[in-house]
Amino acid sequence: MSKKFFISLAIIVHVVCSVSLAASLQARQNKGKSTIQRMGAVDTQLFDDNWLFSRFGLQADGTSVPEPGNLQNTEIDDSSWKKLDLPHDWAIEGPFRIELTGETGKLPFKGIGWYRKYFTIPDGDAGKQFFLDFDGAMAYAQIWLNGQYVGTWPYGYNSFRMDLTPFVKIGQKNVVAVRLDTEKWDSRWYPGAGIYRHVWMIKTNPVHVAHWGTYITTPVVSDKSATIKMAVTIDNQEESSVVATVNTQIFELDGNNKPGMKVASFNQSQVKIDAKGNATTATVTTIKSPKRWDLISPNRYLAKTTISVDGKVVDTYNTPFGIRTLEFTARNGFLLNGRRVEIKGTCNHHDLGALGTAINTSALRRQLTILKDMGCNSLRTSHNPPAPELLELADQMGFLVWDEAFDCWKNGKKKNDYNKLYDDWHEKDLKALIHRDRNHPSVFIWSIGNEVIDQRDVEMTKHLADIVRGEDPTRPVSNGYNDPDGGRESGAVVALDIMGVNYFFNQQPKWDIDPRYANKPTIGSETSSCVSSRGEYFFDTEYKNWQITSYDSAKPGWGCTPDDQFRTNATFPHLLGEYVWTGFDYLGEPTPYNSDETNLLNFRNDPSKRAELEKKMNELRKNKAPSRSSYFGIVDLAGFPKDRFYLYQSHWRPDLPMVHILPHWNWVERIGQITPVHVYTSGDEAELFLNGKSLGRKVKQAGRDFRLVWDSVKYEPGIVKVVAYKNGKQWATNEVRTTGTAVKLYLTADRNTISSNEADLAYITVKVQDASGLTVPRTHPLIKFKVEGPGEIVATDNGDATSFVPFQSHEREAFNGMAVVIVKAKKGSKGTFKVIASSDGLDDGIVMLRAK
């Protein structure tokens, strides 16, 4: 480890981060496809359109279709194959099948998928190099061009590059073929299937910046100046050696990726590169009065690098980056740019709910916007490399990212998970992750694993951590432990810079006095695991009808309520913070209605709890639980906040005047019965009223109370009102009312103008309302959706974890008074279109959108 990593028993990191992804600075449109901005090689084209697809092996209905041979050949009949654009998840269309396992969402993701695409390289591109960059393909990708084998990359979450140059036919029709196989891939959650992220065609001259070939760091940062070091790796595909000249200029970069004022330049450098080889050159410059990247002001810069040979520019490469300092301490927490920041993070799997795993930037931005509103400032990419779009948005929106590589190492949790790849691929996969992401300002921790079976293995932990440090010594390395005692007792944690603990904090005082770990920062890599169903409230149990009460009290045996975790954080203020499991509901892992045996690993040191859980799982297998998505989310699968959202908001945004009441107040069957009322507020006390009568004023005790509870309220129809106070002054008010009968549907869109391409989406919320415009809870009418004009429906959802209605359906029941419909503009169309929701006995809901 670099000695400069430790100063005064603290881990200090001074970093400038760059986004060296293979894509162009200029926004490009590919036949009406999304205007997607990426940085990197200038001549980059989105390669998503006009693919052909066919599925073999296991089918969606459980039957099997034999896989023909030689599907990679140029002369095969693919005229009957499905025409589609990427990104594509072949399993999200379902159908949901009750006999499939709930842990992977009861969706038929296992199969063998073939993709083919025809394209032509113009005569004018003769002599160039051609690459395909895959952002992710699930799984065991094999690529051919014109019938010739190009290469493979098995790990479905990683990004990778394939060199097409030896097999390209200039001026003629080419065909690329991709084979994916998820039949031999096992998962603990829904992994998706297919080329579910973007693909890019990169054209370069023989001498060019290598794949992810720029790396920027800052050894010294102050308010007056930042010292910037930049390493540029250059490939030479020529038959003879060359001398390359490297020039780099630095510009300010705005939030729309547009360069502004020039602020610095690197000195010109020259490097000799052997034939068919590569070489790296490093240079240093200074930016005066640097604008730092921060959570509030995510300032960035752009380094524009040109490569010249014999006086002619042969390559231009754009690298955005941000300047910031990181400091991790065991006693004073985490400091960003010298300011202490408590990590208020969430873990999230990679699916986008009704869209499956097919990446969509507008959908992902919606998720991050919701999390930001809650007060979330950090994201853990559990438990795999994320889509590049997540890091790009985190850079722009001001999120810190815990970037994670693996869910297992050599010993697997499932028969066919990463354990099958570890020996041959772990170093290549880990380096690919680091090289792709090491320059994002948002990335501040590397994670080599999560709850791995090998977490006590000292040698393996050190080996993986050393790989990371060899590629990027500027950030700390961590691991998520569900056996933190074992990891510390074995000494494996010595190899890490930060100890990540999943749930088990009761031993923290012992760890703090262990001389090996007294100066080891600790973070809650997974916390709480509270479970709930939006709008469901139970008074005599926490679980009913495959749903879970929304009083935010239910949790699995290894978990705790959010309040308990907040108390833990207050008890151990030197912890860096927490990552809640999870921000959003996701497909698969429907705990507690989940029979996944890997849950037993959370009780490896508690035989009695292990036996209790195993008994419950055996019962679930017999009953065939219908649950197909998780209950862990603070926000449900449709993107609607649960009550817990406001509990976290009240704690994570203490300066935001807010107060939230639960439950709803439609309980005709409970007149005269005790119906507890809970209040979440950023204030420090509150008074509750029922139909104008005060039910008392309650005060929160700092570090102990995180909700206020009136547990003896007797239900009567009417109005429950709360007035919150802070420092003795009125802070916020809220109320819930007994509603009238449902009479109408009301629609609101998260945006009213969208681009006329297939990737820009609008999310339209549907509420079942009474005549006064109040949402009527406990209503589940069947809603039919249609579009008039140049728009179309992509998917629908309602947040119900037990619904087997396909997401592509244009009909869906509301779940506790709400549903969502996702729409897009028809490809290449412009103009206004109308989205209509209708249901028997209710007035239609209508919203207008414009495609531009």
C-alpha cells in the first residue's frame, strides 16, 4: 500500500477522477435512437439499432427448443428472427410462473439467446481499427464477425471490448453474431438476460488511445491550486514503431457535458511505441483555484487529449473528471473536501422494475432523483459492476458510489454463480472494473465482494485487495461481511482499508479495542433490511396475504428497524455511515416469502436462528409463495415511496420542514378500535389531533426516538392532523382524511415533454380519487390504458409484489389506490399525444405529453 495513504492514522485520498468510457464528447443520434452522451474516443457510434434475435434452449413457457449449429455463420436464414433494438432483456416479458423460484423473480431468464446484426463499413474507413464495446451482456457472451470467432467475456455485469479489425470486410456487408447462455448462470436475484446494456462501434486510426486509456489523479489539492497527473496509454497497431506526440488541454465542463473555458494545459510529451505494442506517458499540470466536485456542487472538468504522428493528428480522446479529496478515519468519520459527511446510502440491485434489466437513462435518473429527495447521498452497486450510466449520473447529480465487483469468489453460493469463473477470470474482471470506473469522481470506495463464503480467507482477501491497489491506489478497498467476527478473528480484514459490516454491529466495542482494528474505519455496508408493502397496515400481525405491514416494524432475523439502526449509528458516531438494504424494491428475493437457502449464511454462528429460518423456508416451498419481487425497498417497484421513505427523509434531511402521518384513515370496520398513529418528522416534537381534539404532544429524545407514536388512538372517521415543532417553533403540518367513494382516475406525468426517440420515457402516476381529489386507499380497480397520437405504452406497474400480470400489459389493477404507466414517443415522431386511463364506474384520467 502506498505510504501516503495513511496520515495520522487516517486514510487520506486526494483524487481527480475521469470518465474514460468509450464514447464521444459530442451527442450522437443513431437513426432516431437516444441522444446518449459518453466520453472517450471521438469516433464512437451507438450500435443499438436493427438487431435480430432468436431464443433457443429453455423457453419462456418451460419447453425447450434445440439450438441449431453454426448460427454464427454468414449464410444462415435469420429472416424469421425477431427484429429489435438494444438494450434488450429477453426474460422481462415473462410470463411469471408460480413453479419458478421467487429468488429470481419467477421469471424465465434461463435460456440461450442469439443476436445478429448486419452493417457495412464504408470504403473511406479502410486502414482503420474497429472495436465493439459492450456495456454488459448476460451471460457467457461469445462474439463472431463474418463467421470468425472474435472472443468471449462470461461475466454478464462487466463491460468489455472486442477487436473486429482482423475480420472486417471494407465496403461489404458484415454480420456480427452474439451468443448468450443463462442456462449455466445461477443467481440469488433476477439477473436479466440478453444484451441488456448499450453496444458501441468505435473507429480509430492504428495509433490511438487504448481502451479506458487515460488515468487522472491529483497528489496535491488546495483552494489555491490542484496538481493534476495524467497517464495516457497509447496503442500502436502499425507494423512498425512510431513516435507519438501527446497534447492535452483542460476545460471546465457543465452539467450537460458541454466544455467551457480553458483552464490549463499539460506540457507536450513524446513517446516511442513499438510495432503492435503500447506505451504510457505521464504528465503533470496545475489548475488554479479549482472548483471541487462535491455532493452539492458536482463540478467537473474535461481533458481533451490529441495524439499526433509525424505532425498529423491521429486520435482525439475526451476525459471528464472532478477534483475532490477523500479522507477516511476510524475516529472522525468520512471527510469529503475536508468536510465531515455522514454516508446516507442505499444498496440497489440493477433492474429497473417493469423494464427489467434493460438499461434506460431516464428511468435510472428518476430513481436517483427520488433517492436524492429522500436525502440519500451514496449508492452501493450491490453486488456487481453497475451500468456506466449509473456512474455518469452519479457524477452529474452528486452521489458517492461504493463500486462493487463480486457476490462470491472461489466458493459459490449457488451451483453456477461466479465460482465457475473465479480461477480464470477474477483478475481480468476486477481490472476491467477498475480501469473503466477508476476515474469517476463519484466512485470513492472499491468493494471486492459481498458476504462471500471465503470472507475468512486471509490470502484470498489480500490477493484481491492487492489487485485493486495495483490498478488504483487512490481509493480504499472494502468488503461486505455478514460474518464480521470471523473476518476479524481470522485476520482477513487486515488486508482491507475499510471494514464493511452487514447488520451485525453488536460486537463493535470489542472491535474498537482490538489493536489490529482500532484504527480501521467501519461502515454499515448493509443495514436494516426492514420489509413492508406500500399502503398495507396490519394491527394484529406483521404478515398477511403475502403482504407485509407498512408500520415499518417487520424485518428478517438478521435485520432491524430503521430506528434501531439510527440508534446504532448514534451509539457509534465514528462509523462512516450506512447503506440501507434497499433503496428500491427489485425483482427477486421476496424475503420473508423467499426459500433461498443462502439466507441461512446470515446465521452461520447462530444454529438456533438458522434452524428456525430453515423450517420457515421449507414451509414456503410447500406453499409456493406467489411473491416475485422484494419487500425491502424504501420505494416500491413502481417508484412510489413507502412510509419508510419519510422516516429516512426525516432523519437524513433534518433541515427540511416535513411531517408524515401513517396509516391512512379509511377503517370503516375499526370504529371504536385502537388504531395506532405514527408520525415521522424532522421536527423534535409534535401534537396530534383527531377531528380537532388534541391527542397530546410528544417529544423526541435525541439519539433515541426517530418516530412519534400515539398507540391508543381509537378510530373514528374524519381528519387526523399533526403539527410538528422544532426548537419550540411550528415546523410543519400534515393531515390524512377519511375519503369519499372513488369516482375518478387522476394522472400526473413526471415530465410533459420527451424526446422523439425510443429511450426517453415518461412515468405517469395514476391515482384513484374521490370527488375532493383525495386518493382513496384500499382500492384496486382494473385500469385500462391507451394512447392517442404519436406515443406508445412501454410498461405498467402498481408496486404489488404478488402481481403476475406481465409488465407489458395495458391493463392493470391499482394497488392501494395507485398505478404507473410508462410511455415513450413513437420512433422518430413529433407532436402531442394523449394518455388515457379508464376503469368501469370511474371518470377517465387524461394527461397530455409532447414529443419533440
